[in-house]
Amino acid sequence: MEYITFAPVASFIFAITIATSLLAFSNDNLYGKMMLHPYSVYRKKNVYTLITSGLIHKDWMHLFFNMLSYYFFAFQLEVYIGHWQFGLLYIASLILSDLPSVAKHKNDFWYNSLGASGAVSAVIFSYIMYSPMTRMMIMPLPIPIPAILFGVLYMIYCSYASRYSKDNINHDAHLFGALCGIAITIILNPAIMPIFLRQVSGGVQSILH
């Protein structure tokens, strides 16, 4: 109940994503209708899947990791950024992070994509803009590192993986979701940039001394 009070939008998105994903696990018809199919979207069909594809997941593990990441950052981010601002950032990033995949796979009839990864990446990177020196961990390494360093390493990995990886993970959505999170946060709160730079500068000086 506490989360609903101070982060109602994040709570609603969290609950609806879990509920819809669980429902789709046992309903192949619903699962098929909600998945992103770039071939169709590019031809202006089933455009709604730019949103609905973010409400379903491939399997329990996919859902667990996305929602775990969401849980760690989304509720606090809504406190930082505001209620409607959080909702706008999440939905806009969900859509925008899928557009590169639509362009890239527009002629690939057999390609589909699903999951909230793009929007979750946006949430994480928006959080980093507010708290860049927070300690974060890259699994499975047990060494906490500053969030800003995590962000840099994450970007480098996603950029590399989107070009060369063959693991069937939509790394483009991760990368562009992260970029959307940064851009939308700055648009919604331009004052965050000097605060962000001041925190990073202070953190670096603290480490060096």
C-alpha cells in the first residue's frame, strides 16, 4: 500500500505488466495479438503492438528480470520526476525504443519482439540522471560500482550486442530505451543536467581524494 501512495503510476504499470504477462502465458491467441511484428507495424497494421508488446514477456525468467529491475528503480524515480512525468517517460520510451526495431526488421516477416526492456532501460537511465553516484552491481560480479559507470558499460555492451550478438535479445530496444530515458528526463526537467554534472564531479573528486 505504501508504494501505491507515493508512486501510484509505477505501481499500476508494475501490476498490469505482471498480470498481462501471466495471462498471455496461458493464452496463445492473446500472446500473438500483443507481440510486436515490425513487418506489420511498418505497413501501418497492428500499430497498437508498440505498446502491448511491452505488457507481455517471453517466459517467467524474462518477466522476473525486467520486473526486478523495474522494482529497484521505478518507484523512487516517480518520487523524483513526478507522477504524470513518470507515466509519460515510460509510455514514450516503450514506443520509441521499438521504432529502431521496426525500421531494422521491416521486411523480416518472421521477426517478432516483446517485453518491457526498452521502457525499463529508460527508467534505469532516468534514475541515473538523478542519482549518478548510487552504487549498482553488474551481475554476477559482486562489486558495486557508481551508477554512471554502470550506465557507460551498459551502453557500450548494448551497442556492441545490437550489431554482433545472435542471442535473440532485442539489444536495440535496450540501447534506444536508455537513450530515451536520458533525453526525456532532460526535456521534462532541464535543471537536472547541472545537478547531474555537479554530482558526478563531486563523486569523482571524492574517489580521487
